[in-house]
Amino acid sequence: MSIRCFCMGTYPWSLWPTLSGLRGLLVLGLILGLQTASSNAFYLPGLAPVNFCEVNGETNYCQSSVELYVNRLDSVESVLPYEYNTFDFCHDFKKQSPSENLGQVLFGERITSSPYEFSFNKSETCVKVCMKSYDTAKEDQKKKLDFLKKGIQLNYQHHWIIDNMPVVWCRDINGGNKYCTTGFPVGCFVPQSGESSDACFMHPEFNKTNTYYIFNHVDITITYHSENEVDWYVSKLVSARLEPKSYKHVDENHLTCNGTPMEIPGDYTDKLNIIYTYSVKFEENKQIRWGSRWDYILESMSHTSIQWFSILNSFVIVLFLTGMVAMIILRTLHKDIIRYNQEDIQKDYGWKLVHADVFRPPRLGMLLSILLGQGTQVLIMTFITLFLACLGFLSPANRGALMTCSVVLWVLMGASAGYVSAKVYKSFRGLKWKTNFFLTALLCPGVVFVDIFIMNLILWIEGSSSAISFGTLVGILALWFGISVPLTFLGAYVGSFQKFDYPVGTNQIPRHIPHQDFIRRPLFSIIIGGVLPFGCIFIQLFFILNSIWSHQMYIMFGFLFLVFIILLITCSEATILLCYFHLCSEDYHWWWRAFLTSSFTAVYFFAYAVYYFFAKLKITDIASIILYFGYTMIMVLIFFLFTGTVGFFSCFIFISKIYSVVKVD
């Protein structure tokens, strides 16, 4: 199988050595963007196609049955997802669930088999699946009906899967375009005010107030591509679409799938029967091949074209600004170094004046070294994960692979955290190396684990499918203490015998720092320093938050990887620029300022998440609010650690370099 991906695609490898400097980075951005937006660029490596044919049973070449799997139900009005079987839908009593990886478990995905099963290329109309009866006089049936009505009111969405493809629901929007989503609603509710949701708005017959309408029928269209393989004519599925409908079936023995919709009055107190049905048809498409079968999802996703044009515009702006920052620093520094090295200059001034204090150990050096160690671990984890996702190995078809890869990499990168933390602490002349090791291994991971544990308690109390089982929690603890902590100790042991070499010495008596005006004070520079890095990520941040909380599929990993690289460059240059200005004003307390200048981007991250919560989401219940901000704080902490680490080491390398090339008495 040929492998085509977001990043490399069919571009020749000989092109890559020519990508140098800012121009090369811009060319790389164009390649990634065009390849990501191309409809032929999505070919999943490592996945084998399933062959279908019109025979009874299964053969060595193909199978005749098309199975439909169901995933958890979720909503933009609630953070709490629920398993399919939590609702009183038609259940598959065999309940065959595919094996789940760690990422799927942590994300709360619960894929299971359904009673919907079709024969390949056999169209059927108005087939009964099951009938659900409710008697409001019986408490258990009343609870099931109330829970179903709650799911309709909160706009919970089904997520169905056929041949590892999400079944999409497409509907017409303004301008004659189609908007497709990978989920469809359980139903819709028309309140007393008459302001109905989107699903009800598209059906004029859904017009009774205080009434629930349930989609108890689906029209499924499965498209396939046929070809001749090994003297056997087989087919591969290339798309699956559906249209939800609501029908009030009067006679379960004579189903017509037309007529009035299935209504559930808000104050209903009688007996109720809901009959679930489906219709399925198969269509052949000779144009779409299996390797590009996800294109119909990519092309119909909202904002896809807007995203790449906006991001490309941001790339040009950010690259221009970072280029200007680099040019100003290099030209100014070149003049400073020449002037400082002239023999006729008798008096030091500017940043050379603080050469004997610039490497003086900072306050709270233990905490800073711990944050740098954890930031290095997170930075390496993020870089490798995004790079693999960019290559297509962590594609949406490999469900849970992104989270699984992140967790495994974080565990294995424990050695880097211990090494960096111990080496920095040793350079700070620290003596409590055992405390440094334990806090590096336990502080930040412990904060994240406590946060996840509290969130998991809420999910468990609410009965959500995202609740992590006790066995999974034990497994996570085993990975942490059984692998990550020993690797952290190994790295700390090696790092404790090394330290950074400073180009200049440090006086015993610290130099007095002149009075600094407001613009040169640390707080102002820290706040300003996070603006430019945030400016290059906020567009991608919108789509990432959409994929997490609005349950939209995210596939633009080529763009995301390039934005990540630009973020690192921007954090480095913004921190170096502000650090240089402070040294020129004879303020040598740069250690914490370098870390906090770039890491303050995380504060803007959090502010944007708060804006997104109030502007884009419709969450009202307390549990969902706590969960949203609880999980947001984990993302903010991760962002805080790796951006601060990038800014710190960039500034450290810069200062070491400039003081190594000047003459110091």
C-alpha cells in the first residue's frame, strides 16, 4: 500500500535541504497547507481495507454483512457523555465491543455493536428494529422516558460507525452548500417560547410547543467502489450518510415510514410506544477510491477553507514579525559587542555592566528547575506526537491513538525531566538533590492526577461514559510509579553530576539594580511577552476547542505542527528581545522573567477558553461547568510548562553567547 500523508505527500525529498531560514519555513507552510487541504492527501498508513461482496457468509476475500457500530452520545450543552446503552434505544443483546486502547478509555469512547446490520448491496425500506413501550405509571419506565427526554432537550448526538468510518449527516445551509457533521441528534424539543433548535427548525411540521420530537427512523445511504482483485470482484465502502426522520408508526406489522412525526408531549402521562425503523440503500461510485474515502468528510467540514487561508495569513504576519525581532537584536548586539571590545573604552555600561551578576542563582531555584524539567518532558512529548500525527500515523481512523501516544511518550520522557531538572538545580548550586528528584517526579504529575481524579468522581456520580474505571486508574498509577518515576530518577542521577558552564564569574556581593520605570518592570514585560505567541495560535486554538467541546473532527495536523514550530520560534525571540532590554537597563534578574514571559501565553490561553465557554457553548449545569474548567486547567498547565521552558533556554543560550564574546576583566 502506498502511504500518503499530510506533511510529505508526493513532494520529492530533494526539496527539503533548500528550506532554510524564514523563506524556507514559509515554503514549508505552503506545502503543509496545500497538502492538508488537498482532497487526495488523506491516505491512512497501516490500515487494510475490508472487502465486501454479494455472497452468503464470509470468504477469504470478502464479507457480505455490513455491521453498524455505535459510539457514546455527547452534547454541546453538556460535558457529560453517555454510553449508547444508557439510553433506552434498541440494543444488541450480543453486545460485541471492539477492544479499546488507553486513549479511547481516557476520552470516554465506548464503541459497541448495534442491532442495525445490513447485507451488502441489498437495499431495504422501512425495516423494524425494535419497539419500546413506556407506561408512566411504572417508575422504572418513567425514568427511562424522562432520561430520553432530557437527552433530547440537551441536544445529545448519536455517533455511528460503518467500516471504521463515521456516518455523517448532511443538511443544506445558506448559499446552496451542504454542512455535514459526524453526529445526528436524538431528537429536538420545542419549548413554550417556540424557539426551537436547529433540528426542529429544519422541519416545519415540528411546531407544537412543549413537545419532544424523537428521530426514530434513519435513511442510510452507503456508497461503495468496486474493482477486480485476484480474480474476484470485490467492493470497498467509501462513504456512509444518513438522514434522521421522525414517524409515528401506528401499526408495527404494517410500517409505511411516512405521515406525522413521533411526538412526546412534555406533560405526557399515558402509555407510549416508540417503534424504531431504518431504510438502507447502496450506491456505486467509480470515482472515489478507498484511499481517499475520508475526503467527503473533509470537504464538508465547516470552516475548512477559511481555516487554511486564515492560518496562512497568520503565518506571514508572524514570520515577518519574528524576522524583524531577530534582525533588530542581531544588528544592535553586533554594534554593542564591537563597542565593548574596543580597548579605548575605560568604563563598562549597558548589559556588560552586569556581567558579574547575570549568572547569580535565582530565588526559588528548586521550583524553577522542577518546572523546567517537567516542561522539557512535555515539550518533547508534544513535538513527537504532533510530528507523528502530521505523518498520518495518528489519524482520526486510529481512534484513541493520539492520546495513547501522548501518554506513552510522557512516561518514556521521564528521564529527560529528571536530567534537565537535576542539571539546572546543580547549576544553581543547590544541595537538596533528593528533594529535587522527588518533586520533579511527583509535583506536576501529581497536580494533574488529582485534577483528573476529582473530575472522574464527578463523572462517576453523573453516570457518564467518560468515567475512568478503578482498574484504569491503577494502570495509570503503575505507568507513573513503575516506569516514569524510575526513568526520572535515572535522568536525575546522570544530571546531578553535570552543570552548565558559565562564560563569566559571579561576584559575592550582588550589584544594586537602578530604579526601573513602569515599562521596564517585570510584570509589564511578562504581560506583553505573551501577546505575540498567542497571536500565532489563537486561530488553531478555536478549531482545537471545537474538536474537544463541540465534538467536531480535527484533521489539520499539518497546519498544527507548523503553528507549533512557529510558536516555539515566537516564544524564543520575544523572550530574548525583552531579556536584552532588561539587561541594558542593568536588571540582571532574568531567570524567572525568561520563564514567565513566554509562559504567560498560557494565561491568554485560559482567557480565550473562558471567552469560548460563554460565547460558543450552552453549558448550564454545575457538573459540566466544573468539568470544563477542570480539564481546561490541565491544558493550561501543559501549555505553561513547555512555553516557559522554551523561553528560558532560549534566553539562557542567548545570554551565554553574548557574554562569551566580550572582553571581561
